[in-house]
Amino acid sequence: MAATPGGSLDTAREVETVERDRDGRWQVDSRSVDEAGGDGGDESEAFDGVVVCNGHFTEPRIAEIPGIDAWPGKQLHSHNYRVPEPFTDQVVLIIGSAASAVDISRDIVRYAKEVHISNRSLPDEPPRKQPGHDNMWLHSMIASTHSDGTVVFQDGSSVQVDVIIHCTGYNYHFPFLKTNGIITVDDNCVGPLYKHVFPPSHAPSLAFIGIPWKVAPFLMFELQSKWVAGVLSRRISLPTKEEMLEDVKAWYSQLESAGWPKRYTHNMSNKQFEYHDWLAKQCELPPVAEWRNLMYEAAGKNRVARPESYRDEWDDDHLISQAEEDFRKFSYHIHL
């Protein structure tokens, strides 16, 4: 999808190359993907600014496992999971501990012979049977896999496994973007990016929307979009290139001091609320309503406490009431 220089929106094109020319404009090469026809063909257009919004849930991140090349079973990523029936009477190993692992394990356990979940954050201790299930166990990190189908865990236990499902997240992937190595993806860290949006060397003409993860996405990405729009329209000013680079270095240093690996650079989790308010301030908007933050935290706690039913049971009706009150105010202003 691309906005044309004339201001229209073209949703029937696949962007193949984005590269800055000698004049500082962005040359965008694209091709038609409109199955219904149209003029088709390749196009090359020049733009003053490019905003990359291609998401980061399409390029699966696969766990690196010793011996996996000789292991004879089937592997897939959660990206390709659809229904549980194909796993009937099989021994399934799920790698991961976030939302996809929780949901898929509960979906499959009704059909599979056994479900084993490997969580690298767990200490090296014997597997734990999961409450409410006779055929589901939680394990430590995988140590190795073998040609007879065995998977060995770091605690020394082992299981004969038919299928491994990688619930291991995704890689950032920008195959179309050519920056001569100025912007890189290193261990899933896209950088350097000022506030996860602007690369200092190419700001403000290049921006990224939607890089942070483990967040409430729609609210954050809307605020990022408003900030970028304000900067591109020159209503909002950015710091100097040097100041932005110093801010990026400070963020990296903060993560390193906290012991976070590089791949967690864009994991905002409990830092997202402060980030929301910072973005809102840049756009001269009021801070985000507190009930939104509390509802996000309550949903996370509920998922841990009720992995089987967190979508159907909750304890935050008072927050829902606050949200409804806010929405009524918004609706009132719209009608006025």
C-alpha cells in the first residue's frame, strides 16, 4: 500500500524497493498485485517521506535447538496453526510461554495424547503437571533433540515427541528497505530508532509505526501515527540528530543495566504507559485515561490466573464502567 504524490491511496501495489536518492527523496518501486485487473505493471515514484507500517507478525522466529536437523518429527510455527484436530493422539511439544503458547496448548490438549510446554525462563527442575489437565506438563528449556525423536530438557528429563510447535514470536523484516546498512536489524533490534520511530540519520523523512511489542497496540500505534503526522507537517519539531542518537544510546544502556537481552529492545511491557503519555504530550493531547492502563494490567494478570477461561471471566467490571462513561462523552461530542 502506498500514498501517491497526488494524495490518493493505492492499496493494490506491493512495494519492492525503497531507497533514498541523491536529492534526499525516496524512490519507491512497486508492482501491481490487483487480481481484478487494472493497469498493472511496475512503477517507480519519488516521495518526500516514507512511513513503514508493514507490521511484524509475518516472519516467524524459529528457536535454535541442538540436533534439530536430525530430529525426524514435524515442526511448525504458531503463525501456521489453525485447528487442533490434526494433532489427535500425538505427543506435541510447544516452545514458548506467551499468549500463543497458552492458547494453542489449551486448544490442542483436548485432542493430543500429551502436550509438553518448554519455557526457557523456568529453572532446571523436574517437569510440572499443569492444573486441570492429566496430559499437560511444563518443562525447562530444551537441551537437545535426537534422531530417534527424543527431546531432552535441561533438567535431564526427556520425551518422545511427534510435533514441535514454535510459539517463539516473529522477526522484524524489511526486505524492501535499502539504507546502506544505516538502519539494521540485529537480534530483532531495529536501530537506531529514536523513540522506536525515527532513525536519526533519516529523520523526519523516514519513520516506522508499530515496532514495539508486548503492548496495547492500537492505542500506541495511533499515538505514534499522530506524532509522525505532526512532525511531517512541521507542527512538531524533533531534536537534533545528535540528541536523538544520545537518547537511543541511553535507552540501550538502560536495557543493558537491567539485564535485558538485545532482542527485547522493543519490548515495552510496563514502560508503555509512560511512552503513551510522552507521545500524547508531543501531540499536545491529554494523558491516556488511567482506566486503559489498569485494564491492560488486569487482563495480563487474569490470563495468568485463568489460562483456561481468561477471555470469558474477569474482575474488572469497574474499569469497563469507566470506559463506557468515557465512550459516552466521546459520542456526545461527536453528535454535537
